[in-house]
Amino acid sequence: MINIGKKKIGGPGWRNQNRISDELLKNLYGQQASQYFNQGDPNPFVFSDSRSFDLIELEQLLQAVGWGRRPLRRVKRALDNSLLKVGLWKHDKSFPRLIGFARCTGDGFIDATIWDVAINPVYQGSGLGKQLMSYLMRSLKREGIKRVTLFADADVIIFYKRQGWVLEPKGNKCAFWYSN
Amino acid sequence: MINIGKKKIGGPGWRNQNRISDELLKNLYGQQASQYFNQGDPNPFVFSDSRSFDLIELEQLLQAVGWGRRPLRRVKRALDNSLLKVGLWKHDKSFPRLIGFARCTGDGFIDATIWDVAINPVYQGSGLGKQLMSYLMRSLKREGIKRVTLFADADVIIFYKRQGWVLEPKGNKCAFWYSN
């Protein structure tokens, strides 16, 4: 039974109207791209681990969340040497906008470490960060990784705890060393 | 002035007798190899970031410090994908013995993370662990890395603190996720 009368903004019928076709999704965002509809937003958000990044746009995003400026050449090389880069785009056919990011380093067989998890402040608090982590973890699981680690900033410890991360197992502490 | 009368075991004259020539050191252990004389031991210990590992010997070392057995094929791939592997050998011309190990993953430009720091229990407590970390950090500094991180087990937190590592900067906590 199709009940057109019950169609409403945010409901499944409305979603389908703006859904990107599988073919277009792969063409624009890559093989493992995944679209997601957020509450109250008519257009899909898209997660991808294979669409390439505009470095300037990525730096703008990272600065919007309050991180220091880093030389673009260094950032490019760091990305090239990362195990996995995940972007979150607010979909637009001609100009998708990067609003989220995370990356992993590691050996890909025993360990992976997550860095630079960022959601544009305008879009924070609506569950997109959680979705970004889910997408990232699915990508890592596909690779058969056994253990994933991250260094959680003080203000997002609850965020990771809620998602099942174990904080400081067996009294482990994170240690940092900085070059002078 | 050369005072042969002051030559004693552990002194510099004694050390020179067993010192490996620069050429042999490079041939046996690689370009950046470094030898070190430990208190009361006539033969040098050698650190190297380019000598290859016997995987069985490496697994024996890691098990000697109490770590779980891991499939060798997985270990091999993890090593191949590591940024840096450092070994510590007790020198012997025909059969150098692996007694220490550490490795790093990372992007090599922004971040490096240290894993699997191990010293054979027989040789623990004599400063070799500190020397191993110094050698590792020198190798990383040569690459121009800006920040190095590690997850310190509860019983070695003091060890890292003494070497200038910052524990939990800004309230950071380490978070682990394990595959089921």
C-alpha cells in the first residue's frame, strides 16, 4: 500500500526524490560512497573513502574546527601516506561541499590510528560525526584490521565512549613528544 | 698523553678493543647503525633501522616480553607497512642476537606513532631501553617529523615521563577499539 498522504518532509518518500542514483553516486564520489539523509535537510550527505580532496577546502575545514595552519605541501604528503582518508560532503551536483573529514595511519594489518576527525561547526550536533565514524570503521573492518586506536581530546571523550571505544584500557596513557 | 696504566675493564681503552670497525658495522647492520657499550659487557650492542629481521627471532623476542602470538604473515605485512623498524642486536660476528625492537607507523610528515617497544627481559634495567628510544627518536628527527605519539602501558609510564614525553596533554585520553 502506498500512502501518498503520509508523505512528509524527512520521511522516506521525500528522501527518494533527492536520492542520488547509484551510478551518479559512484561517478561523483567513488566506489564505496554512501549517502545519508540528515533530519530536516532535503539534500543527501555523502561519505566517501575514495573521492580526492581539494587541499584548500580541507584546510579551511580543519581551521574552522580550530586547528592550526599547516604547510599544504606537508599536508598533501601526509595524506598520500595515510592508510585511509574519509570525506563527508554536502551533496550538490556541481559543487559538493566538504563538511567532514577523518583519516587513519597505520600498518593496515595490526594497527590503525585515527586522526583529524572534523565536522564543520555549522553541522555539528546532528549526528553526522557518529555517522562519519561508522563509515570509517566499516572501511577499516573491510580491511580486516584487528585494533584501532585514537587520541581523544578532552571534550570528545564522551562521544567516543558512547560509540563503544575503550578509554585507557589496562591503565594505558597516551604520550606525546613534540619537536622543538 | 696516553696512560696505559689507567686502562680498565669498562674504560675507553677496553671498549676500543671490541669496537666494530665502521666498515664492518655498515656491512653487517646498515648505513645508520650505531654501536653502544653497556656497563660490564665486553661486546657492543648495535642499533639499526635498516638491518632486516628474522621473523621467528622477532616473534620470540615479543613473546619473551609477554605479548600474544600473532600470525607471522600478518606481522610481516605490518612490518612492510611500518614507517620505521629499529632493532637492537647483541653483536656477534657470525650470529648477532636480536634483543630489542621498536617500530613506528604514521604518515611520516605530520605524525608518527611508536609501537611494540621491547627489550629482552634478560637485558632490561640496564639502560638499553632508553638508548633504543634515543636511537629511534634520532631516526625520526632526521625525517623532520613534528609530533610523535605512543600508548604507554601502565608499568612504563614513568620510563617515558623521564625521557621528556608529555602524558595526556590537554586531557587527551587514548581510546581503543577491538574487532570481535
